[in-house]
Amino acid sequence: MTEHIEFVFIGEIACKSFIEFTRHRAARLDLALVVGACDAGRATMRVSGQEALVDMFEMACSLGPRNCIIREVTRADVRN
């Protein structure tokens, strides 16, 4: 089943490396990714793909990259 999820990552974010990291992880997991806004405190993005792979994406992005500290992640279903 395909999920469509909007994520908000909150913490200390280096946008350039965080976005590069999320794009790489999404590609490895065969997920569609649309990057939204990003600043030093939060990043938003929409991810579409298989449920388990979306969960893996969330976990990976919560842990990395090493120059970012993610303190909180919120997720919401997106209706197409």
C-alpha cells in the first residue's frame, strides 16, 4: 500500500546537508520526495511510497546526517 506522508523535522538543521541526506535516503528506498521549506530549526517534506519504507526513511532522517540534531518529528497523512 502506498502512503503519502508529510514530515516536519525539528531541531538543529543544516539545510544543505539535511536535504542532500533526505534525497539520498529517499532514492535508496525508492520513495518519491518533495522537499518543502527548510531553515535552521525545521524542515518539511512529503514522501510517498510503501509503508515500511516510509517508516525507514523517518528513522534514517531522525538519526542523520551527523551535523544535524533532530529533536522531534511529526508526520501527517496527505490526501491526494
